[in-house]
Amino acid sequence: MVMFITDSPDERGIDVALLYNKIAFELLSSKTYPIFLKDDKGDRDYTRDILKVSGNLHGELIHILVNHWSSRREGAKESEPKRIIAAETLRGLIDTIKEKEMDAKIIIMGDFNDDPNSKSVQEYLVKDDFYNPMESLLDVKKLGTTTYDKKWNLFDQIIFSKNFLEKKKVNCILNMQKFSIKNG
């Protein structure tokens, strides 16, 4: 196992990291992207960077975006704008990736400090091009990763671009050829 860790300017010293198996994943590049927040006085409020790691997973190029968004310790509604800015920043990074690679395979993961059905995730991040399997865990199965005031939250999420769910044309062609040979 190998770990890649950021050195974010977060005031509490919290960083973002990705742990991966170098037998399955070949690291090609990594870069951090800051989230620009302002405090009540208008000064920069330093938080965790977004970590973008690109590499080959079993020979296929993927991009992994690791996050740790602002906490709710000031209150969920009071701190919501910070998480919306993080979602907008992340969405901008996704758009940049897609400009260079139209059918990019992207995994978004981390501690979002918001649920899959929260405004920051549903309205600003997960569009038609992404699938969030964590949504059904919270809504249907009532499962989460943390509780507060006897209510489950699912802040830790893994979100996939929908092209992870598509079957490859190559497999379809091979299966059709096998069918033709058997029945031919």
C-alpha cells in the first residue's frame, strides 16, 4: 500500500490523503486545488484542499478527487455556504477534466460533512453525469457514518461518474462473437 497525502493550509492541521495498492493502481499525476473561503471579517478562511489523483486502475485511466469539506460545528445552516463553495470548486475541477477528456472516469470521495441529499451535493455537485450510491443507503436503508442528536448522517461518500456503470463495447462485441460461434 502507498499513501499520497496533501499538506493543506487548514487551520486545524487536517489534510486529505489517498491510500492505494500500487499493484492495482499506477499513479500518473497528483495535484491539490484550494477552496477559497472567507470568514466573517472577509479574511481568507483556510480549509482542506481537494486532492486530484490520476492514474491507471488495472490499466484504465481514472481520476480520483478526494475531499474533506468544512465542518458543521458553527451549525449546519450557518456553515452550508462553505460546503456549497467546495462543491462549486469541485464541479469546476470536474468540468476542466471533462474538457480535456470527454468521457473521463471520475471517482469523488471523502468526508463532505453533508449528506447525499444535502443542497451542496444534490444541487451543486451530482449532476446527470454522476451516480451517488450513498443516497439509497441514507434514504432507503437509513444507514449512515455518524449520528448527531439521534439522527443518522452519511457524510462519508464515494460518488462515481456514470460511465463506470456502462458495459464496454468491446465486451459486448466479444459476447456477440461467442454467441455467433456457438450458434453458427
